[in-house]
Amino acid sequence: MEWFTAPEYWTGRLLFQRGLAAVYLVAFLCAALQFRPLIGERGLTPAPRFLERTTWRQAPTLFRLRLSGRLVLSDRLFAACAWAGCAVSAALLAGAADLVPLWASMLLWLVPWALYLSVVNVGQTWYGFGWESLLLETGFLAVFLGNDEVAPPLVVLLLLRWLLFRLEFGAGLIKMRGDACWRDLTCLYHHHETQPMPGPLSRFFHLLPRPLHRAEAAANHVTQLAVPFLLFTPQPVASWAAALMVVTQLWLVASGNFSWLNWLTVVIALPAVRWPWDTAPPRPPSGAPLWYVITVLAVAALLLWLSRNPVRNLLSRRQAMNRSFDPLHLVNTYGAFGSVTRVRHEVVVEGTSDERPRETSDWRAYEFRGKPGDVRRRPRQYAPYHLRLDWLMWFLALSPVPARWFTVFVEKLLEGDRPTLRLLRRAPFPPGSPPRWIRARLFRYRFATRAERRETGAYWVREYVRDFLPPTRLS
């Protein structure tokens, strides 16, 4: 069945599989290290309570298993699943899927997908990001990409290009349909400063001359609205299109912290590249077995049928960003920054041990790992690792009132809860001596100019806006 396989993409498949395994490893590591204070039994939004008020159809997950009529989900079980995901991902990264028969390789790739689906579907707001669905959709396709026993199946390679097309083209359309600053090429006057989590080079990008910002925005439109169509043209044009997307994603990696979104996009683009040395596979594979051909074609037909909803969304004037149309996240729609904030606001959380809270009290700030706080601290590089609490703090600053999870977060700080404090970079009060009072204030942050940086040594300049949460204590 020569029409079914494409041995000239052997290297592309190898790089894709190793890259995807690395992203899986990071994702499971994030889950293992952060789940307890966020969605654990005593977390900010406990997963067991979420399961009690939802159904299997709404949120399919392995954590719905019951013994004696009771849910078995516990912090210990969640930790076991997260660390098991890390172990399987590490094995796939080391090439374990190429050392077993084809059917076993498919099962091996199915394990991290099923485990991560279970995590995402109980993750609630902490897992409401587009790159969660992107990882699941990509991971499901990886199950059917084969191993060293067979050459890469052409239909799965095309489905990966279809995924990359929807990812880039959807992001381009949402920008053109959204904020007017994308159409007049001025969004990047603000974006590098106001993005959710700036990186160490974000200030450098922000201070570039405005004509370069306009050129950057125009290049983004070309890459997202025109280049994706070239993925379905003959080689070497498709390879050059994928390579251009890779370069664009690496530019985004340098300019900010977007979890594993950019790295996973790079991974998805690699199978579209035809490497010059792939004239023949490293070792001649056997013919694709009939059961494998039937399975791949059946799955491809299913995914094409499910693609009708994302296509409708792309064509709609009310295009939605980052939406899943099925609880298994098999085919999704993507997009980012349909609107760009012009002003950066940050919620600064402070505590005091004074008996009565006054403006003159000894208020000490809690420092987060990634989000801006101390104006003298340079933004750090965390991506592809995902600091979920820090990202939600950015969304919190856009809200007029505190979210429910934030009030619980404040309670945890007042209790000196150790798992919660481990999410932070620095807590001014040790777990055994929590503060009596907590307050939150809203500040406007902007990058310091070059002159301000030389004069003060600060990376940020901030200005008080208003109280976000008045002084609060445990009742």
C-alpha cells in the first residue's frame, strides 16, 4: 500500500514524536507540582466537588471511577496519575515506542493522552487555556502516527497540517475581526508590555522603534493568514511554509512566556518539513498491516467529520477563541489576543500582623514567581513550564471584583497553608506565623524607559489605582 505511507517524512515523524513527548513531560510535571493547592481535596477549587456536580458526558475522566458508590479521586491518586504521566512521557522521549510492536506503540501513546484528558477535564478554570486542548488534539493524532515498523501514514501527516492550519489561520482571523489595532498595525505598541507574563526580553521588544512594531504586526498577518495555505502545496514550498512558522514561533518564545503553546506549534510544524536526507528510511519498514490501515482511515474520517464545527467557527463573524466542540478535545478551534489591553494592571497582595489594619501598618507583599511584583525584579523565563496561578492573577486584574477562587486563596494565606505558599516565590510570613490581615491593591504597571532604568535600577514603574480587596481576616 504505497499510497498509504510517506517514508520521505521519516525524520519529521521522529522529531515530532520526541518533541511531543517532551511537551507531555512538562505538562505532567506542571500537574504533579501544582495540583494540590489548586484542585486538590483542599485546593482553591477542589476537583472532587467539581466531579459531584458534573456528569461523565460533560467531563469524561478516569477520576470518575467509583468504589462502593464513592469517588476514588484523592490527592494521592492524582499524584500517582501525574507522576505516571511523567514516567510514560520520559519513556516516549527516550524512544520506547520504537522498541515495541506497532499495536503496543499505539497503546503507549494512548496512555498520556488519556491521563492528561483526565487532568484537563477536572482542572476547571486552571486548565481553561487553548494549549491544553491543543496538546490533547495533537496527542490523539500521535497515537496513529506509527513507529519504526511502518513508514509515516500520509493521512495522519495531512491531519497534522490541517491542525496547524486551523491553529495559525484561526489566530490570524480572530485578530483581523477583533481589535482595530491589528488592522492598523499598532497592537504591538502595547502587547509586549501588557501580555499575561512578560519574559526577560519583553522590555527590549517593547522599547523597539514603533516602525519595527508595525513591521512585526504585518509579518504576523502574513504568517497567519497567507502562509498556512502553502502547507497543502507540493514540496519544497510546504517545507518552507512550515519553516517560516517555526521561525515566527521562536520569535514569540523570545518575546514572552506562553507556556508550551509556541513550542508545541513548532513540534506540529516539523512533520510538514521534508528533510533532504530522507531519501530512504533508516531501516526498511514492513508493509502497513491491514488492521492499522483500516484503523487510521476510520479515525481520519471521524476527525474530518468533527472538523465541521471548527470550520463553521472560522467562517463565522462571531468567531470564538480556544473552544472545544467535544468533551474529548479531538478537534478544536484556536486563537489568541483578539483584543489587546493598552494598560497593564496588577493585583498586589499584602499582609500585616498588626492588630488593627491601617495605612501606616507594616504591610508586606507576597511575591509571585512569574507575574510582575517587585519593580526591581527582571521578568523571568518560565515557558514552556506553566505557572497557572500567575496566569489567573493576570485575568483577575482585568476583573472589576475578586473571583471566588481568589477569596479562597486569601483564606489560605491567612491560614498559612503550606501547599498554597509553595506556589509563590516569596511569602513574607512563614506557615507557622500567618498574617492577621490580608489586603489586595490594584496598580498600573509599565516598563521603565531606558533613562528610568539607568536612574533607578527598576524594570517597572507602577502607580496605585485603587483597593481591590479591603483588609480581610479570618472570622
